[in-house]
Amino acid sequence: MSRSYTLGDFDFDLPPELIAQHPAAERSGSRLLDGTTEPPADRIFRDLPGLLRAGDLLVFNDTRVIKARLLGAKASGGSVEALVERVLPGHEVLMHLRASKSPKAGGRVRFVSGDGASHFDADVLGRAGPEDSLFHLRFPGEPFALLERHGHVPLPPYITHADSAEDERRYQTVFAARPGAAAAPTAALHFDEALLAALDARGVKRAAVTLHVGAGTFQPVRTDNLAEHRMHSEWFDVPQATVDAIAATKAAGGRVVSVGTTTLRALESAAASGTLEAGSRDTSIFITPGFRFHVVDVLVTNFHLPKSTLLMLVSALAGHSRVMALYRHAIDHRYRFFSYGDAMLLERHDNEESR
């Protein structure tokens, strides 16, 4: 008999001092909780090659975080804070925007660089997105270039310091390639060139997908009935080369190791029909216990917010009771949580909903 989960099943008490405010001194020097063993083992992230097998395939998200946070003012003088959610053709963007009074279509917003030395004016085209939650603006030039000059690193809301040069370097993966993300694929932040070389020497292969992580990844679940939650939408692309690499890995008995929940969401979205298909589109996939996985066998992931959709996702993969026990272990052993925190290694266990 399957179990029905509610929001309260994914709650836990987290001491605030365990929320990492800065990255570890070395990317691969973070801690790694090996949840594939019983009891779980406390390791260092650079131990990962020894936990994988020759012939396994690591799949990364190669999205690049843009300086998506903008500060400025309306023509009336009221201050605004904006976070670009998506860059569109024609110099247009969709963004979250906070102001004392929302700007109207036909209005204009001035965004100012961090040093105050330059600015640009953007035209407000109207509202867009689910329940008109986003603002549609047109920039006067190429958005990525304007954001690079005037924007700030879009640190998560639980990181309390202003963005710095350290964040510009470390809130980005070493293999970031395709700009468009408003948040980092954080499990991949632990990889450095030395670790990638060690994985190559181990015979672990690599492939990539792209999923431009949106600010909606931090959106809370506000309903106890999970079926009533509406997921945010994100754009992803799965190349044919990655589809072929996964097919070859499976045929040879290797495992598909997803680096992060964003990679997993892209792969399982592309396999929604039961067969992994190359291509790009939007996804609003919501993975909860009982979900049938088609692609991912192993997951490398950071520790997620209480009551979050990502905690539900990892519980679907590895089992709710198992994941919650691992979180208790992590708290007891003072692991660091969230984007700049430590990581965990999980294996897929099917049919958890019947346990």
C-alpha cells in the first residue's frame, strides 16, 4: 500500500549556524556524506573518485550564473530591486521586481552599477509568467553584457552578506559554459580541475546538460497537499551526445551519476515518455516519492531547505526515511548546509512509496 506524503513530512529543525555563508577554502575540500553505505560514512569531497566505478558516467549542468540581481529606481524616484529570471530574444527579459509600487506598462526603470558610475534605462512592457508574477522589460542593449556590467551575483536569500569578488568566482562552476542561470547548480561547485583529472584517471566518463536554474528554485511550498503545489518552469537542453553517452553507459552496465538536482530534473524531464530524448524545452517537473525514475542511478547533491521541493526530490530517489535519517546525521555531525555547504552521495532505491 502506497504512502501519501504531506508537507510536514519534509520538515526538520536546522540550527542557523549550520547555514554556510561562505564556501570551503578549497572546492573539493568540502565534506561528503556517503549515504550509499550503512551506516553512512563521513568523507571529504575529493574522495568521490574512489566511490565511483570505471564506466560510470557523471552528468553535469553546464549552465553559467549571470549577474542577475539589479538595483535601481523608477522614474518617480522609488527604489527597485530586480532579479532576472530569463533572458528572451529581442533584448527582452523576464524578472522578479520589488518596489514600493509596481511599475506599469509604458514606464521606465533605471538600473545602476554597483559603483554608481554607470546606468541604463529599461522599458516596462507589462506583466508575465504564472499569475503575472514576473515583469517583462526591454533592455537598451544585449542583456548579458548589461548584466555583467551593472548586475550583482544573485546569492540565495539565506546568504546574508553582499556579493563580493569571492562570490563572483566561487558561486560558479569551473565548467560553466552557457549563460542564463539566476542560481548556481550548487552540487557542481565542489568540483575542481584536480578532482576532474582524478575522475578521468579512475575511468569515470563525463557528459553535460544545460538547465538554467531560476529563482523559483527557492520558492517555498505553501500547501500541505503536495498535489496542489505549482512548480516553477525552467529551460533545459539535453544534447544528443549526452543521450548517446547515457545509452552506452547503461548498455555496458555502468551507472548514470547526476551531479545535482538540476541535472536530474533535466534528464528525467527529457525521459518523461519513458525514453530519453535529446532536445530543449521548458520543464515544471515536480518529483516526489513515488516518482518513477528512468535515467539517474546515483545523485551527488547538497543539503536542501526544509519543506523544499528539492528535499522531496532526493527523498523520491533514495527513500524518504533514508534521506531524513541522513539529514539527522548531517546535523548531528555539523555538516554545512545549502548552496555553499557540504554534499551527499545517494543511490536510487525504487518503490520507496510502498515501504
